[in-house]
Amino acid sequence: MVKQKNKKFYGKEWKKIRKEIIEKRGKRCEMCGRTEKEIWLTVHHKNRDPSDNREENLMVLCPRCHFIMEKRINLGYENNPNQLKLF
């Protein structure tokens, strides 16, 4: 869920975009495979720019995997996709 103070960064179409990308990606986390029926799904911006809603910049994640992805980025592992396997 987008915090009220951050809504301006996501754009007016964010809810629609979020729903469409989750649907298009099979309603499941792209990292662990958990489904929308099991857990709430989020959409991660790979380049961390919430205004960049190009499909190739978006990734459907469950909250756990989204947290892990953010940690990877903060620790400097964003350029090594295999590093995630350590978590």
C-alpha cells in the first residue's frame, strides 16, 4: 500500500497499473511463487523510481520478498541476482 505522503510520486494511474501487472504476471510473487490467494502482493520498482511504471521496471513480490529485495539494494547487491539466494 502506498503511504499518503508518497502518492504524488506514483501517479494517478498507479492502482490500475498495479492491478494489471499483478494479473499479467500470474497473480504470484516472482521470487518465491506465493499466490495472491495466499498473501497480499506488492509491486516493486527495480530502479526505485516510483514514477517509472514501465513494465520492465516492475516486479510482483510478496511482502517478504519485497523486504529482501529492498535489503539487497540497500546492501549493494542489486547488480548480482544470484546474491538473493543467500537470503
